[in-house]
Amino acid sequence: GIQVEQSPPDLILQEGANSTLRCNFSDSVNNLQWFHQNPWGQLINLFYIPSGTKQNGRLSATTVATERYSLLYISSSQTTDSGVYFCAVREETSGSRLTFGEGTQLTVNP
Amino acid sequence: KAGVTQTPRYLIKTRGQQVTLSCSPISGHRSVSWYQQTPGQGLQFLFEYFSETQRNKGNFPGRFSGRQFSNSRSEMNVSTLELGDSALYLCASSLSGRTGIFEKLFFGSGTQLSVL
């Protein structure tokens, strides 16, 4: 099956700093989503981005499908951005199944 | 519009028992998927239901089963619980889950299962 690798595994920032999270995947995908898992365990959908670039406030994401990677940018980070960020992909042949990366644990200190 | 609702939020069971978890999808969503999250294995796909039929299944033993009702609500069942089944079980819903179609997955807050 498809492999999804996220980096870095852990990231510690001071409030106000910018960061870039990376997601590499090993095969063609037709669905790529970024999620933020809050301290209560809920996965919040940040972006659906199988290709191209999208922005939502301080967050933006870029996926280069031909090179099999996606980037999540967080600007002017806030303590509420802390949590685990997951990249998840759906292979073209996997139906509805999403394969998740291992996540990036982000800690933003005041 | 209400989000994905999972009950119960927490559950404590002992080895050998069985457990049933419930998931109510967003109104109008017909696809329900289940995922298991553990510190060691991360997030892993269990199965997906659409129109009361299992459409996709992950690599889990037969002790893990599920079903979907005509109103799209879903339940998953784990029989003969093992210590390793302790995990956060997450349910997600989408409109149809069709391959190649733009569709976001919306997750519930999960059920934290502890097996003692």
C-alpha cells in the first residue's frame, strides 16, 4: 500500500514564529487532506488539497502531485495551534480508505 | 448542522468482553468510516459503510465488525477484547466516499476505549 511520511515528527516554536510541515507520499493519490487533532482527540479538517495551493487565514497548503509531496505552512503561530497535524491520502485504487502519516506534534510556547 | 456524533466518549472494559460503539454521521452523509488510533500504530482504517453495505475493509481480525442502519448511523463491535484493543476509535462521515470525487471527511471526537 501507499506510504505516507511526515516531517518533522516534533516541532517546538515560540508564539509568532512561522513553520512548514511536510508530507511525502509514495504513489499517485486523488485525495489529500490535512488535519489538526485537538487535545480532545477530534480531527479537524484543515484542507482538501490533492493539487495546487490553498490559503485559509494564517494557514496555507501546497501539493505538488507530480513530485508526491505536500506542504502545510503555519504563519504567526499561536498557542492554540498546538496539537498533532496529520496528512492523509487516498490512493486512486483504494476506494474511500485514507492512509494517514504519523503526524507532526507541534508545540507553540507563549 | 450537527457534526459527527460518537457515543460513548469513554469506555472501560475487561479482557474477553465485547463492546459496541456508535456513530451518527452528519445529516445527509451516507458514507461512514471507522479508524483506530493507537500510539504505536497511528491511525489505521478499519472499515467503511455506504448504504448499509460494507464497501471497504482494513487489515483487522474478524473480532472487529460493524454495520450501518438505514438512517446512515453506524455501529462497530469488538468481540473478545484484548489489551491491545485499547485505543481511540474515530468515526468519519462523508457524502458518498466516492473515489475521485471531491469529498472531505469529517471526524467525530472519538470513543476512548480502555481494556483492562
